[in-house]
Amino acid sequence: MLQFEHVSFSYRDAPVLQDVSFFVDAGERVGLIGANGAGKSTLMKTALGLLTCDGTITVDGVVVQPKNLPTVRQALGYVLQDSDNQLFMPTVLEDMIFGPINYGVPRAQAEERADAVLQQLGISHLKHRHNHSLSGGEKRLAAIATILTMEPKAMLMDEPSTALDPKNRRRLIHTLNAMHVTKLIASHDLDLVLETCDRVILLSHGQVVADGKAKEILRDKALLEANDLELPFCLTEPPK
């Protein structure tokens, strides 16, 4: 579904990604972890063609290049790290149906999709709320809802649990685990990654330094600490 081959990217001659290669099969649930500045967000933006990189990226067999971007972006759903950059219509419903309608889905069908997603996330009460009146956690859930309504083949999620309280974080984890769609989840919330991903890719200074089973990598204290990360909270020993 997603393939990165020798992908490199620099900001003003400062390397951010260096010869990154890996693939994500259809249906896989992959966590992308790494310290601040490791290149996680940049990698996702290259997959969407928001940044132009060296190397080759393919999405569902389609090469990411300017002429193919409409096809690529229809296949990929992208949840931004900052929800304020994703919500631009007056209400939650209008944001949710904007994408499907622009891809030719009749309004009535788009609203049916939106209702189903709102119910799935447990936020039907936000349907007609104005986006400017939402709390940080509500905005995060609304942003995720807009992507789910698009019914993408794969989802890229950048820090999806940011600003969520424990109840809504648990609801998000349940929703992610119930979604039968390819997922690449970039997060500092290693507990969430452990609960929602089967595989983990660890980036450090723009390079892949580990790629394997989530339960193995996220239990490797020495590996995580060597790359400025800590064990998931659920795996730490309680203080004596």
C-alpha cells in the first residue's frame, strides 16, 4: 500500500530524511516513532506530495509525483498534528462532507457517511457545532472524523491522541482498532502505539534504526533510550 525507496529530504541543506526505505502492506497497522526532529511529520508530508523529496514513494501502486497527486490524496487520509489547520468550514458536518462531495459523492450519501462516523466516535453531539467553539480534544476528534468520512484506503495520522482526555483517548484507541484500513501512526504516545499497532518503525536523525514487531521494539528499553525515548508507561515499574 505504501512504499518508500531511498527517500531523502533536506530543509535548507539540513538533512531531515536520509535514505529511508520501508513498505507498509495493505491492512497493516504501523507505528512511526522517534524523538522530536526525527523526521516523522516530514516523512508523512512527502507521501502526500506536500514536500518534494529525492527517492521514490508509491501509494497503492501509484508513484507520488505532481500529475498523480489527486489520485494519491484520494487514497490517503491525513490527520494533521494541528487540528486548527484541518478544520476550515463553519461546522463539523460541513467539514466532514466537504471532501466526499468534492470527489463526486452525492450530498445525501456524504451526510450518511458523516452520521455513521460521528456515531462510531461517539461525538454525534458535535455535528452542528461551530469549529471555533470546540475544545482542543473535540477538534482532534472532529479532524479524525473528517478523514474517516473520506473512506481512504490508508490513513496517515500525526500525533492523533494530542489534546484528548482519558475517555476520548480510549475511544480513539477503540476506533483505530476497529478500522480495517492501512494505518501509519506517528506518535510520541508509545502506549497508544503499543495498543493500536502490530509493527513499529523507529526513526532517528532521519534514518530508520529499527523496524519490527511493536511488542518487541517497545519493550527494548536500551534501544528506546539510545534514541531519546522511554518505555511506554504501561511497561514501567511502579515506584517503590
